[in-house]
Amino acid sequence: MIRKKYSGASFKLRVVSSGMRSALASTILLGLAACSGASIKQLNGELPKDLPQDMQKRFEIKDTVMAEPSPVPSAVPKDPFAKSDQRKTPTKKSLKKNHKKSKAAEAIAVSEAVTPGPEHPPGSSGKSRDIPIPAPSSAASGTPTLKSATVYPSRRPPKETMYLGETLTFDINYFGVAAGEVTLKVMPYVFINDRKVYHIQGNAVSSKVFSLFYRLNDSLETFIDYDGLFSHRFHILLDETKQQRDSLELYDSEKLQAFYWNRWDRKDKPHVEIKDFFPMPQFPQDSLSALYYLRTLPLKDGETYVFPVASEGKSWDAVVKVVRHEMMETPLGKVRTIVLKPEAKYQGILQKKGDSFVWLTDDDRRYPVHLEAKVRIGTVVADLKKIEPGEPPR
């Protein structure tokens, strides 16, 4: 985030624009303000040309799945000397020989799995780092290590919460003044790495009055695994009065690394570009998918839910507590809601960024109907004003 002193109304407008971006990216839920920041384009799925070919293929967005999907990755390949059609009773000598071959193959595979892509070309501001990314401790994380085959989680909720075509429109207010509008929409399914994913797009636009002082027209999208409910990729475009930013993140849960590509132009500042790999936890959420993942959780009274989030080269745990139930007026009428308090825990320490609260409908859909996030001055409030429920699954 840019740490700069602003006076009076100018400072407040900057705070509100940051809050609007937070609401759009659902970091409002985590009490974190998104940073703002090369030339703005449409959300078109562009990947950097110098990205390693295996990552180009893995994160390409497709409308249909391949006829022959790629096999489940395994750190221990089959013995190349074994023959499936000629089975012989193994001797003691052959067993010992094959055991040595398997051990050698396993060591090679694990070494390849933790090696990130090639160095970035000259001209990029981000320093290329050939970082070996260690596998997490299975005892600490409960997830498989790189020495085992990647096992994707199955987290399907009992009932679908995200209907295709679902569109949620929010009014954003600051000190009772209309600051802008945020829209979130569930697009048709697509495929990434031969896995079915949800495609969700969002847009935040400043109001006419607010735009007289500070204009913003920001867009973002996330791609969430249909079965595992974790993020594959995240893209945000910020187009504002004093800055423009194009930021792409790719999350590789097999190699436990994230690729971060950030292009940022600010008024009276030099152009900044970062291209780099960073370690990350397995099956993380991004700053938008976190909201949709929350809607799939049981959310029982008094319970606290913890899940990993990766964003902008950093990782932390979202800690979400179920605080209470409350009746609230919504576009659906007066309904019972679940009140949640999200916080962020970074390196085991809760971050105090100002209290935030989220109200979800206490029904099968879990619509977010009201959100509040304290910022440096005051509180940014988001109220759901319109719901297009979308088409239920068939």
C-alpha cells in the first residue's frame, strides 16, 4: 500500500476508494485494504509469454475439457523397465534391483517438483529467484507432501450456493454518502488443468459525485475449483484517477508455489513491473474466492473456521468466527442472517487492521447482504440492493 500523507477530503476519498476495492475483492471481509496500481486491458485471460510451457498449459482457460485428461500427478513414476503384459515371479535379486531404481526415480521426481520456472527475461523489475519450495509438514498442515501424489480435496457443500448467472449488486457507503457500486457475477463454467472451475467476475465503479473527486472503475475475476473449492487463478485491473494496475496470480497447489505478475503505473511515479514465484500453502483462497468459499461452510454457532489465503506474494490464514444471528431487512425481505467476524493471522499472529463484519443469509444460498469494514477514518459499508439468483443446477 502507498503510505503517503493526504489532507482533508483528498485523504478521505483515498480511504473510501481503498475500502471499495476491499469490498470488491472481499478483502473487506478480512479487514485488509487492497493495494492499488501498466496499461489497463479487458479481462482476457492473458498469460506472460515467458511463462514456462508447463504453466502455460496448466493455467490456460478452456471452454471444454480435453478428451484425454492429464493423469493425476505422482512423485513416484512407474518403473520404466516393468512390462504390463509379461508378469514374472520376482526373484530376491530383481526385487533389490528394482527397489534401487524406484528410490532413484523418486528422488529425481521430487527434485523436479519443487523447482520453479526459468529465470525472468531482462527488463522485468521483479527479481527472478530459483527458490526451492519445501513441502509442508503433513503433521502440521494435514495435507499431503510432495513425496506423495497430489490428492485434490472434495469439498462440495450439501446444496449448491453458487448458481450460474447469480448476480449480486451492492451499494457502497461512507459516512452515509453513496461512494459507488459493486457487482459480482457467476459466469459459465470453464476448465483449467482439465478441472471444472467456477468463473466469477466483479466490478466496482465510483458514483457520479464521488468521481468528481476520485474516479475508479476496477474489475477482477477468480477461478475456483468446482470440487475442491480452492483458487486456481486471480486477476485484478484497477483503473483510477491516480493509478492503473494489472495484476495476475496463478496458484500451483501441486508445486506449492504462486506466480505473481504485477504491472503498476502511478501518477508522477515510474512504471513498476514484478514477475516472480512465491511459496504458498496448498489449496488456498484468493481475496475474492474467500467470500464464495465462506458461503459453503457449515457456519455453526460459536464455531471458528480457518483457511489459507494467498495474495500478492504473501500468505496468511483467514480466521472467521460465527458471532451471532440477526434479523435484517434485505432485497429478499426480512430474513435471519449469520453474523461473521473475519480476521487475518499472519505467521501465527492475528493482525489488527480494524474490525470487519459480514452478514450472510441463514439459508441454502448464504447471500452476503451486509458488510462493514473499519478503515483508517470511519467505516465502509456495503449493502446488497439487488439479487439475480441465477439458474439452479440440473
